[in-house]
Amino acid sequence: MFHILFFWEGNVLLGKNKSVFGIMSVIQGLYWIIFCSVSGFATVYMLDRGINDGEVGTIIAVACFISVFVQFGSGFIIEKIPKLTLKRMIVGSTCLMALINILLMLFHESNLVIGTLYCIAVILLYNIQPLMTSLVYEYDNAGYHVSFSVTRGIGSGAYALTSFLLGGWLAKHSSLTIPIVTILASLLLLSLLFALPKIEEVPKEMVVNKLDDSKSSNRLLKRYPSLLPLIIAIALVFTFHNLVNVFLPQIISSVNGGQSQIGYAIAIASAVEIPVMFGFQWLEKKFNVRNLLLISVVFFLIRSVLYLIAGSFTQIIPVQLLQMFSFALITPAYAHYINLIMDEKDNVKGQSFVMAALTFGNVVGSFVGGQIITHYGVKTMLAFGVVVMVLGVLSMFYSMKVDKNCRTQ
């Protein structure tokens, strides 16, 4: 597949000598391979090392919580230190990721060491994500031919394929394969980051202006009035999204589904989101990115209601299909929207703010969802999801209303 991407870059884009589509697609694919191995198989790895369910949940929740503040901090640090480029920040984080996984292979007998190292790995994982998004837009804004939605779709495909292959492999082999996959993918990612063409240096006077303007960073939300309600909406949407992702086995079990049907449900959701991300640029031209954000949250709300009223696994299937109009739309849409409304100097912070909100939603979804299921059951948790999505829809519509008012003034 990667060879095809480079062929496409070199031949379909004839006459266009500034394209990083192929290399950026592979970079995104490798990042989501790392994401799958570290996050998708976190429970598998730590349980196999003797850490219990409660401890695993605590480790992941703590890591997600800390990463919210790390993501906010990264955006401000990059702004205040001009020589600390996006690429350098990603390179440093990826090197640390590889080092931590080497240590996991060497010290895999101590629960305390494993828990601490895995916590740091998850923090790094979530911190890299908004930087990856900003990197794509940095090249796009510099005049290179690249599409975030298409490269992100390739990332989803890489995640799904890694999940399928690694899951089958781990059924017969040691969970120590997980850090090996992460190390290899990290090394390949590093090599491709160094292979990216260098973007022209920003003129010195522009750097000075940027530093002067950085004093107003604490007024970012005032400069972009639609940002705060957008952040709240994203946090609420991904609270619901994580409720479903983390507790899908319990949801399917509550409608008399089995283990094989859990895998089937995940496969459906993963498959349908890829073509939508590939076609996002066409959708954006036809419907406008702001309308796509509104459409996505409405479908999230529809899904929340359908999950609540589903009485059998066959009724869960169409809900999974709606992934194409909810998650597959909002993921590229919020990234495009941030790049659209913000000045280039604020883009990294904006992407970091939204990613921090997303991560915060993951924390709330995991913790609150687990508590509700334990004490009140699956249906009560799903009812909570409906309430969350009603608030999410209201917040997103308010954000777009504020945005419209600002554009008409």
C-alpha cells in the first residue's frame, strides 16, 4: 500500500513539484500503528504482566488526565521557543516512546515499573496526536500538496489492520510483542520525519512579531469566541464516544451478543469510517466544514438514542454503520475548522486545546462509565450518554452560531 501511495504522489500529481502526500500518509499510518499497539492493547499487555483490571483502569485514567495538561503546555512551549519546531517536538516524543518500550522489555517483572512506564507512554501518545495534525497543516499552509482527511483515513486503516493482525498474533504468542511493534514503528516514523522536506525558515522579523504576540496567548479564547463552546462540545462528544468504545463488550453482552459479535461490531465501525475520511475534501466543498461539524454531532446524538433502545445485536449493527456520519466526520472536521479560523501562529495551540478536550472526554467517559455500569448497569450508562450528547449538540450549535456572528460583523 505504501508503494502505491508514493507512486500516486509522483504520477497523479504531475506538474506539482511540492507534494508530501505519500510520506505524510505513511507517517500517519505509523503513528496509528503505535497508537493501536500502545493504547488498543494496553489492557492485554498489563493484564498479562499481572496487573489487575482496576489498576489498569487507574493507570490509563491517570495518563489521560495528565496528558490533558501536557497537550496544553506543548502548544504554549512551541509558541514561546521558535527553534522548537513541530517536527523536533514529535521527534523528541517519538524517541522517548521507543526508549520507554525498550525499558518495558527489560523490566517487565515489576508492576510498579510497568505501570509507571506505561503511564508515560500513554501521555506521550496523546501528546503527539495534535502535533501530527498540526504538522500536516504546516506543510499544507506552506504550499505542499497533502490532505489531512485522506492521511487520517489511511491512519484509520493502519489502526484497523494492526488491530486485526496483532490480535491474531497475540492469541498464540507473548504480549512482549506489543513493545516490539511500538519500537519498530517508532524507528520507522523517526526515519520518515527526517526525510520530510525542510519548510522555508520564517523571516526573522516574523519571529519577533510572533514572540511579541505570544504575550496575548492567555487571551486566545477571546480572540476566537467560538473556540470555548467548540472545546466543550468536543469534550462531551468524546465522553460519549469513549463510553461506547470502552464498554462495547458490556453493551453487546446486554443484548445477548457474544465475543465474536464484539469483533464484528468493531470491524464494521472501523471499515465505514475510512471512505468518508478519504472523501472529506469533496464533502467539505459541498457542505462546508461548519455544517459537517453540526451533522456529525446530530448523528452522535442519534447513535446514543439507538444504543439505548437497542434490544438485540442486529439492532446494534446499523448503529455501528452510523460511525461514518459521526466519528468519521468530526475527526477531520474539527482539525480543518481549527486550521480555518485560527492564524497560523495559533494553530498548534488550537489543535492542542481541542485534543486536550478530546482526551478529557476520554477520561470522563472511562471513569464515569465504569462507575455507572458497576452500580446501576448498562442501560443507565447509555441513558447518561444520551444526556451528554444532548449537551454536546447544544454546545456545538452554539459554537457555530457564535462563529457565524463573528464572520458577519
